[in-house]
Amino acid sequence: MVPLPFALPFAELEVGQHLYWQLGNLKIHGQVFLSSWVVIGALLALVVVGTRKMERDPRGVQNLLEFLWDYIRDMAREQIGEKAYRDWLPFIGTLFLFIFVSNWGGALVPWKLIHLPSGELGAPTADINTTVALALLVSLAYFYAGLSRKGFRYFEYYVEPTPIMLPFKIVEDFTKPLSLSFRLFGNILADELVVAVLAFLVPLVVPLPAMFLGLFTSAIQALIFATLAAYYIGEAVHEEHH
Amino acid sequence: MDSITSAASVVAAGLAVGLGAIGPGIGQGTAAGGAVEGIARQPEAEGKIRGTLLLSLAFMEALTIYGLVVALVLLFANPFAG
């Protein structure tokens, strides 16, 4: 709404301004699509390059991919449990990698060199629509996980250990996606804002620590989103032992 | 937007972040203190403690971030702008 009074071309920040594309009756934020396509393309290229000519002793990109796979598998196994984690490993891994590469891509790629007629390119996760979509996917995933594994016995979870918990558990189904999406969106946008404000006040050197802190927190946010998604799925598939 | 609405929005945005930072600040201090104590007692568990600490710090930080989201909405997407 109010453009910040920024004069520096590389520190400009346009919150709430978007490159609108008309798709039928829908107005979509074009800059988010462009940057997420870049992220998806980068990830696809990395995976395709890493899985061609696979060797017994992994080297280079293949080594990196195997390390990532190990990391994500450990995370999923810890949260979901030995029995069900293999079904959900691709979902958790995709969430983690997409969010991680989005966050870091938004901070590391010099998007300002590409000029758009309106709005600006940046991390796709700095747009609330992206994070809400990801969070709703997680909601769908854990409902599906619970229902497909336990059938209607899944709803026993709502009245365990006592039926008094029922309203809280129902409210929880709404607060889970809300907090997931706001946490990610707020953190990434806050990082961008802090860097932009510091770069506006002192253009040289001073924003660097904030940038490194931003890289650190955005990596942690990707980890948290994936861990929580795995935790929710694990909660849904968890079998009570009586 | 008339001046009263914009003044109130800016004050409210400041309060949303400022008040929202108090609780998580105390909580993060307690958590970090507990982690330091744990590491002092058992230095070999440092890696595990650090991982858990970072994760829980980020959870607490999320509470301030909710305040920040409210502040950002008030500043950049004010529903009362008219």
C-alpha cells in the first residue's frame, strides 16, 4: 500500500505490490510463480544431474544428494516412526527442499537485476499464498495419512485420552495450518525487511550480519516446517498400545 | 486513510511487535539458560542439546513473528484504510 521511501535501487522493497496476471477470474501474483519456477527448475536440474551416471562411491552432486536423503530420512523416521515413514519420505523431503531452496534463493540470488513492471522477485515463501498452500497440503496429508492407515478409527484420536479433549483437538486442526503458514511467511518476510531497512540506513557492510542471520533462520525455518509436517503425520498414524 | 487511523495503525504496529517480544524473550532466556546448564553438566551431549535448543527457540520466535505479521498487515495492507 504505502511504498517505503527507499531511494537505493538495490535496497528497494515493495511489500504488498504484485505483478498481477489474469487467469480466468483469478488474479494471481506473477512474481511468485516466476521465482517458484526458478526454484523448481534448479531443484530438478540438481536431482537430474546427480542421479545420472550413478556410481558405487558417490562423488560430487550424487554425494550431496545422498547426504540430503540420509538427513531427511533420519528426520522423517524420528517423527513418523519406523513403520510409516517410507510412505511419507518423498512428501517431507519435497517440502524441506522446496522451502529451503526458496528461502536461500530469495536471499542469495540477485533478483534485483531483473526488472519487473510491478512488484519484485524474491523468495516465493515470502508470499502468504505460498505458505498457506504448503500448510494446507500438510493438513490434507495428515488427514489422509490417518484415514488411510486407521480408517474411521482415526477419529478415536480426537477423544483420547478423554472426550473433554474433543474441542481442543478440533481447534488444533485449524491452528496447525495457521501457525505453520504464518511462522514461515513472517520469518522470511521479516528477514527481507530487516536487510532492506538496514541497507537503507547504512548501505555498506552493516547489513551483512543481518543477512547471515537471515540465512541461518531461513534454513531453520525450512527444517521446522518439515519437522512439524512429519510430526503431524506421525501423530495421525500413531497406534495406541493398550 | 485519515490521520487518526494511520496514527493508530502505526502505534498499534509498534505495540504488536514490542509487547509480543516480551514473552518469547523471557522464554528464550529460560531455554538458553537451561541448555547452558545441561551442557555444563554433560558436555558430551552438546550436539543434541544444541539441536533441540535451536528448534525450540524457533518455536518461541514464531510468537513474536505473529505479532510482526499483525504489524505488517497494519502497515502495508491496512483493512481500515477505507
